[in-house]
Amino acid sequence: MTSLLEQAFVEASKLPDFQQNMLAKWLLDEIISARKWESTLVDSEDLLAHLADEALTEHQQGKTLILDPDSL
């Protein structure tokens, strides 16, 4: 555990129980969300690389258009 995280836990331990529980739930939710996001990125890495290669090939073949945000 880093010293900063340890300091945060020391300070959190001074909060009332309901605030500690709210903080703990938030932190756990964030950790779970980050793990899911990382897993999603790892799982989609090959697909994203393939799509990027495909887009680059289409651009090199002149099959793309310049995007004009004002025309959207």
C-alpha cells in the first residue's frame, strides 16, 4: 500500500461510520469499474487495430471524405 493511500485510509477512519461506508462503496465501485474498462480495452484491442488498419487503407485509396463539422 502506498503512503498516500494509507494516509487517505487514516483520514477516512476519522469519519462517521455512514460516511466511511459511502466512501468504501464509492471506492469499490470505482475499482470494479476500472477493472471492467481495462478488460474491455484488452478484449477489443485486436478489433480496434483491425478497424484502424481498415480505415487507413480506405483513406490511402481515396475512399474517405474530409469531415466538415459545420455540415453535421
